Amino acid sequence: MAPSASVSSTFTRSIRGLPEWAVALAVAVAAAAVATVPRIVYDRFYYGGDMLESFVPSWHRIGGELLAGRWLAVNPDAWIGGNYAGEAAYGLYNPVNLANYMLAAKFENLSVASFVIMAEFLALFALGTYLLCREYGARRGPAVLAGLTIPFSGFTLFYEAAGWPSGMMAVAWVTLFWWSALRLSRGRTNPLITFLIGALTVSMGNPYAALGAVVILLGLGIGLLIQRDFFRLLVLVITGACAGTAALVTYLPLFLSVDVTTRAGSTGIFNDTFLQPQIGGPAGMSSPSYLPVIMTFGGPVEVIPSLYLAWFVLPLLPWLPWGRIRALFASPGFRRAHGRPLVSLAVITVVYFLFTFGPSNVGMFRWPIRLVEYLYLCVVIGLSLALSLGLSRDRVRQRVTASAVLIALGFYLAFASSPALTGRHALFTLLVAALCAIAYLAWRTLGPSGLVAALVVGTVAVTAAQVWSLTHDVDRGSRVDPSSTSLLSAQTDRYQGTVLQLADLADTSPDDVTAGRILFGNEIMASSAEGSINAYTGIGFTEFQEALCMDYRGAVCPGVYGALWQPVNADIPIPLIDYLRVSTLVVEHRLVPEVETAPPPPGWHVTERSDSRTVLQRDRPPALPGRVSFVSDGVRVLVSDTDAATETVRVTGGGGTVSFARLAWPGYSATVDGVPVDATAGWHGLLQVPVPPGDHELVVTFRPPRENLSVAAFGAATVVVLILSVVDPVVRRRKLSGATTRTT
């Protein structure tokens, strides 16, 4: 035996001797290590898009409140972005989410916080993929390869991990749920485990996680129906339904709030082609520089390799043992033992294929490219199963030629979509060809373990090259990424009370954003500022946003400045800026040029005037206490005790209405001296409550809509699963005992 073959054989035997949990843990650790490569190449890789404008600053604020002993279902200081329960995306009932939010609150550098949390979920995705491949019957080597491939595919890494963290979390949890549900369908795990993982999957806050759980249960259920294993189907259905009750606490506040939001009317099926991949796009899945032709934020051609899967997938196809695969599927014994369980994989693959290349909008689900990573997960599972049969060693010349043709096809597709980057495409093609040659030599000299090692190392090299090629033109000194909480606080520490910023992102200098002078979305939530009317929202509050001409990231129109100093209406004769209880006004000069030289309005003074902005503040705090913004004539507020979810007000006088600087989200209720009264939306959507004449105690409270019902349903489901967790093993043991008796 050759020395290299001996080394490979010894290494393979040592790997086989490891317990399964050790290999799975090693895959997760390796994935976390590979996740550091993009950050080493570009230190802001995991801090872009919604990550910095929405999620991480909110995680920081929510986590800080949790560390202080306060759980926020609503944050009135964040206005349109403050209905955390209604947004659903924050998954407030998911303990893993809450732990990560507290972790994020410990970081001064938010880009480091985002990297740490995304590395965690990339590792979880790798772990789930490895376990899932093993459960379907893949050998360890191919399962390890699958686990260290799919997290670094184009859409997952460049879209999800880099900017859409909710999607990254969703696909990781769905994969782990698939594994646990598959084991449950085979009677290899307790229903309680699948229930817990399913509840974490559904409650993490991304609707695609809930959709994924449904698709997984559908595929496994059809597989069990074909096998006529009705008891296991019943166990799976009951467990899945019970885990699904976590959707009530997570999404019911959204559905019961949708009528006041910008998502109202998001129904039906239509196609505007936005982020809708074409069915031929995956032909470039092994070309690292292929930028698909797809309508996206930057135009009709992508700027990142969103349909890339792995550099080796297509070149490896000619080497798969297709004859052996066909013979296995033709074998009656294989069909009985393995073919039927693979039905679930086939069903799930077909469903995700139809979703990925379907219309751009299906109800509240939009942008079908978000599902390509689920389709690719199915692909890598199938590839791991095929690789478990080994590679073909005959007709080497023909197979090499076929691989070369597929590599050349990848180059052509990349060139055709973006000819201006021909040089880059050529370099990546040469890199893929060289890595294929190295992988072939590793396979021939070291065997399957050598092949897996070469493919994983090649994946790391390609990932580093992709990140470098896509970021080397970025001006590192002028980036729109305010990540330092100290810097943000230094720019906002002079702000007092509620802040309103008048700025438009389209006209804002990136330097002003990076320096923290002009902030959009939730960026200000990571500073020391008390609260900001400008925020990021995934659902919006239609009436309020229309009144302030405000978009989902807090940008406004120029005319808002003049409207602030005008009375709200005949019934509310105070200026709009008083009605909103604004104490600090930040005005961008590019949006409102006249403010740069104009004297401040009466009752206000200038605290800062730079080249880009003017900051004005009130001479005196608002006259009304707490968050009370206006009262009818004859009503007098004596005192107000307020926190995020509750406000207690002592009123006296002839009766009328009390308005609060709180958006009237569904979930608010009010009592006067303990008697329920209406809490409605007043002008511009602010909360308004009637009070009768006399001295009274008015209490307004927010609770997520139907929270008691949702929690009770989940509690009942937990009890059902606990009972099932006892019944299922008993029935399985009896069946096994009966089968043993009959055999004897």
C-alpha cells in the first residue's frame, strides 16, 4: 500500500471511531471558523442592509432593556418601529433570540456583534445540514462536505448573513427542525425534542421559518402515507401542530394589527418580477462570479452571486456513479428500505422548486429568491447521498472533458450577464479549474477523505476570493455604517427628549451617516438618545407615516418642516411639533436649506449648526407630564407615571379627551377608575382616550393582541406533547416486542 493511501486509511478509521456528536460539533466549529474569513477580508461584511438599519441597533436596545429587567413588547420611544410584538421579526418569545439580544447589548462595536451572531447561525446551519444528511443515509465525509458548503453559498452568505439576519436564522432553524422531524417520523427521537425545536423555529420571527416547517411536515407526512405508517404520521402531525401554536404568540399580533399598517391589503398572487430568479439561473451555480440577470435593488443585474451554490457541484456531476444510482433505485430491496423515506426529500424539493421560480408575491410572501437556499439545501442533501456511493474511476478522459465543458459554461454565463467583468470571470474560472485538478489528485492519492478535504479548502479559498472581489473597490474610509455605540452617543448625547430628524437618505452624505450626524432607520436606538420618531419598520403605521411624509427608514419630505409649526387642526390648535412632544429637532441642510441661516422659531434655540445639520431644542420641557401630548379644554392633568407599556394619569376638570404621544397600535386598552373605556386612534394615529368630568385615574396599557389566548394555546400544546412523549415510546416498545415475538 502506498504511504499516502496508508495515511488516508488510518485517518479514515480514526474519523469513523469518533462518536457522532463529536463530528457534528466539529462541523459546527469548522463552519464558525470559516465564517471568520469574510470578516478578515472585509471587516464590515456582516454589517450591511437591514442588519445595520434595522436589526442590530434594535437588538442592542432590546437586549439592554432585558439586562435591566424589562421585556419590551412595545417601545413608544421608537414610534413606527416600536411595535416589537407586531413587527414579529424580533421573535420576542424565542429564548435564543432574547439571549442573543442581551449578547448584542454587551458590544460597543455593533459590526462585531452582528458577526458573532451570524457566525453562530452559520454554524447552526452547518450542524443541521450535517445531521440531516446523515439521517437520510449519507456517509460522514459527504455529510461533512454538505454541512461546510451550504452556509457559504451565494444567497445565504451575501444576502442573509451579510444583511438579512432574520432569514439567516430562519433557514438554520428550519434545517434543524427538518432533521428532528425526520427522526421523529422514523421513531428515533422523542416528540418533545421535535416540539421544542419546532417551537424555536416558528417563534424566531421570520415567516419563511413557519413556511419551512409546514413544507417539511408536508413532505414527511406524504412519505409516511406512502409507507402506510399511520401511527407515526399521527405522532408527527400532533407534534407539528403543537409546535405550530408558537406561531400564535409570534404572528397573531401582526395579523391583528395589519389594518393600521402599510401591509394592509397584502393579499393575492401577482408578479412584479422583483427578486424573482429565472429558471435557468441555477445553471451558473458553480460559477463564483456569476451575477444573475434578475430585477433587484440595483437594477436588472445582480451585484452579488445570489444564485451561486458551490464551485464544485456541476464539475462533479460527470464523476457521480450514475449507473450504480440507477441500479439501486431499480432494486426492490432498496425501494422498500430507502426509496420510500426519500419520497419526503423529493416532495420538499419539488415544493421549494415551485416556490423559488414562482410569482414574486404570494400573499405576504414576496421576493421568491429568498427560497433558493432551501432548494439548494435539498440539492446538497441529494449530492451527499450520491457521493456516499463513491465516484466513478473509469473513462477518466471523457469525465474530465465533461467537467471542463461545465466549467466553461459557467464562465460563459457569467460573461453573458456582466461582460464588463470579463477579467474577473476569467480569473475565477482558472481558480475553479485549478481547484478541480487539486481535488482530483487528492481523491486519487488520499481517497474520499482527501477529496472532501480538498473541496472544503477550495470552498474557503473561493469564499475569500468572492468577498475580496466584491468589496475591494469599497472606500474603507467613507462607509455608511455607523457601528460604534460610543460614536453614536457622542453625536446624540446633547439630544433631549423625543428626537425628530428631517432628512432624506437620497441626499445625505455617507460621511454624515457614518459619523452619526444623520441617522436613518434604527441606528439611533444604539445611542444614548431617549427616543426617536424616525425609525425602521417592516409594517409601518399608515396614518402616521402619511401625516409626516415618512418612509420605512424614517426619511421625510421637505414640506414637513413647515407643517411642524402649524396647528394640527381646529380641534387640536397646538403646533404639530408640540402634539408629537418633540424636544430635539435635527434638520439636514440639504433637505431644508433655509434652516441653515434662519433664526430658530419662538420657544426654540440652536444647540448646533454644522455644515450638514442644524440641531434645535426647546427652551423649556413640554408643559404636559409623561407622554400626554394634548388635552381638551377643561381637562387638566395633575400627574403622569409612565413606562413603555403603561401610563397612569391623574386628571380633573370638566371631561373631554386625553391624547398621548403613543401610536395607537391594536393592543392598547384604557380604564378610568378601573372601568374600561375606548382607546382609539386620534389625529395622525396618536392614542386618544375620553375621560368624564371630575377627578379620575386614567390608565392606558399595551399588551400584544390576544396574548392570553396565544399563551394558553401554547401551554395546552405543551401539555399534549408531554403526554405524547410518554405514550409514543410505550407504543414503540410494544410494537417492537410484538415484532420480536412473531419472529421468534
